[in-house]
Amino acid sequence: MLVMLLTFIVLMVLVKKFAWGPVVDMMQKREQYVANEIEIAEKSRSEAEQAAKEAAEQLKQTKQDAQQMIEDAKNAGKRQEQDIIDSARQEAERIKKAAQEEIRNEKERALQALQDQVSSLSILIASKVIEKEIDAQDQEKLINEYIKEVGEER
């Protein structure tokens, strides 16, 4: 038994010197490798989170810019619409004034023509009155004829 105990102790010393050291060393290297991988994975995760935050912020900014562009386009459209309406109103007002001016001119020309006709008819009546002396009945007849001629010439 002593030989077995002595063999066991020698075997233990040999295992400790040749096998146990390299196994423990290999286990420490493996532990350090796993720790490094965990650290790298943690760093990658934090970088990915940071990149995701930056991408979300950039997306938010892009959406705000797009919304601002849409608002600017709407405002420009409203301004252009108002400009077109104002321009159309001004053009309509100009046309209306021109038409009123033309109507006024035509009215003046018609009145002038009517005055000319009245003058010529008055001269005609006066010449007829001078040619013959008329009584009340003839005078009324001449007035009625004059009114009738004026009404027809209109």
C-alpha cells in the first residue's frame, strides 16, 4: 500500500508538473479569450446602439426637413394662388373700367347724334312754322309728328 501511495503521490506530482499546469494555463487562456470576446461584443453592441440612435436622429431630421419643404411649397402655392387671383381681379377691374369708358363714350356720341337730330328737326319745324301760320290744332299735329319722328329715329 505504501508503494501505491508513493506511486500515487509521484503520479500526482508529475500530473501537477506536466499536465495540471498546461491545463490550468489553457483554461486561463480560454477564460481570457471568452472575456475579450464578451468585451468586443459589448463594444460592438454599444456602437450599434449609437449608430441606431444617430440613424433615428438623422431620420427624424430628414422628416422635419421634408415637412418644412412641404409647408414651404404649400405657402408658395397659396401665395401664387393669391397673386393669380389679385391679377385676375385687377384685369377684371381694368376691363370693367374700359367697358364703362366705352359705354360712356357711346352714350355721349348717341346724345350728340340725338342733339344733332333734334336741332335739325327743330330747324325743320321752325321753317314749317314760318312757312305757314298755324292754329292750335296744326301746332299740336306738328308736335305729335315731331315726337313720332324722334321716337322712330332712336
